[in-house]
Amino acid sequence: MSPNWTTPAAAALRADGLRVADLDTSATPGFTGDKAAGQQLLAERTVVLSALQEKLYANGRSGDHRNVLLVLQGMDTAGKGGIVRHVIGSVDPQGVDHASFGVPTPEEQRHHYLWRIRKALPRGGQLGVFDRSHYEDVLVVRVHDLVPPAEWEPRYDEINEFERELVAEGTTIVKVAMFVSLDEQKKRLRERLQRPEKYWKFNPSDIDERAFWPQYQAAYQAMLDRTSTERAPWHVIPSDRKWYSRLAVTELLIDALTALDLHWPAAQFDVAEQLKRLETA
Ligand code: ADP
């Protein structure tokens, strides 16, 4: 581990007991280095992540059913897209299964909220990424009363059960909740409005959502309190510093992949014999 990590990211970012309202979103838990050190380490760790992911993919091709699912949640501008682009973007896209979840389509609305989630689950060997997820159904849905409390309330337990099944079937779930301060969000939204190349990221409703900040904080708090389990814990990432959030998520993924104790799949053929055949072919 780099000497700049005084506590491994997985331990430093565990959600247990954390109060969202008290979170310092500009902090860099567990990491003592500055931006330059963080960026340099990120470049190094990305190489490690990429090699592990290739091994996961290789094993999947050889029949291993295990996979890793990164679940990204965060308010607008928290940096989910940056994680996808800069962290996931550094690994072989063949092994990545990316899904994003927006306002449910009419078809999705006719089904149970986990229907579209189940359809998007990664297969063996894949690194799945959920850019937003089933947690929207206890976040935006709760904040805006999109269904009555009697309907969203049981979802926490249902989600825990759903994730228990996923883990039992061989999925390692890495749950990441990204938080920026209200000021930092304003800065990022302003940037989206000042740069034509960022207009596409802007949605006028993002400004309306700012008025619901306390309600979102409460909904995120309930999510962390009720769905951070031993088998699928939440990690809370202070995300005002993009370099830190990217480094932290990279470390969490490296951790998850390392725990799978992956090896290169053994040859399903006689190597010496095939070499000999090749020479005379
Ligand atoms: P992003 O904002 O992540 O770039 P979009 O512009 O597609 O992506 O926005 C996704 C929107 O869909 C968010 O406002 C989110 O709250 C909303 N959304 C996601 N899931 C649900 C859901 N189950 N019910 C209602 N709204 C949802």
C-alpha cells in the first residue's frame, strides 16, 4: 500500500455510523498525499486495476460465474460520470457491463422496480457498473413522494434480500455513495452553464433539486443506515476533490478483485503438444 494511505480506503470510507449532514466533502479519508501525489498514484493503481480486471474477464471466459458490481449513487454533479470515464474507462471495455438508470420508461413502470435492475446484472467475468441503481427507488422516489411511504418503506429490506441473493450467486457488490457540498455543486453546475461543451450535462431540473438538499440528505442517511450490510457495505466518498474520489473508487475495486484471489485460467489443452504442432504447421 502507498505510504500516503494511512488507512486502506475500504476501511476509511465505511459508512458505519456516519452522519451525512456532518460529512466534510472536501476531506480525503485515509489519504495524506496532495493532489499531485494522488494523481500519480491513480495512474499507477489504474494499471493494477486493469490487470486484475483482465484476469476476471479471462476467468469468466473459462466458465467462472463470479463478477463484480460497482453501484454508483450520488447527487447531480457528484462525479459518477467521471468515475465511469476515468476509472472504468481505464480497463478493457470487453469486460465491462455498464448500465445507467434514469426515470423509468413506461414499460419499466409496468414492472416491479427491480425488474430493470435484474435485466442489467453483469454476467460471469464482467465488471458491472450501475450509474444510479435500485437505490433511486428509496432516494428520488422517497424525496418526491413518487409512491406512498407504505410502498417505499419495505424496499430497504427487499433490497437487502436482493443483494444477499446476488452475493450468494457470486457477485461482489461495491457500493459507493458520492457526496459534494452544496457550494461545490453550484460551482459545477455553473461550469456546465458557462462551457458549451458541458451544456449536454446540464438539466434545468438540477437547479430545482437543490431546494430538496435536506430531504436528499435524510434519504441518503436512511439508505446508508438500512442497507449497509456486512456482505454489501456502503462506502461514502467525499467528492469535492475529483482526484480523491477516483483514487478511492480505484482502490475499492482493486480490493474487491484481489479478494477473489484470481489466477490465470489453466490451459484446456496440452501446451507442449500444441507448440510442437505449431512448429510444423
Ligand atoms: P444523470 O443525471 O445521472 O446524468 P439522467 O439525466 O438520465 O442521468 O438523469 C437521471 C434521472 O433519473 C435522475 O434525476 C434520477 O433521479 C432519475 N431517476 C432514476 N431512477 C428513478 C426512479 N426509479 N424513479 C424516478 N426517477 C428516477
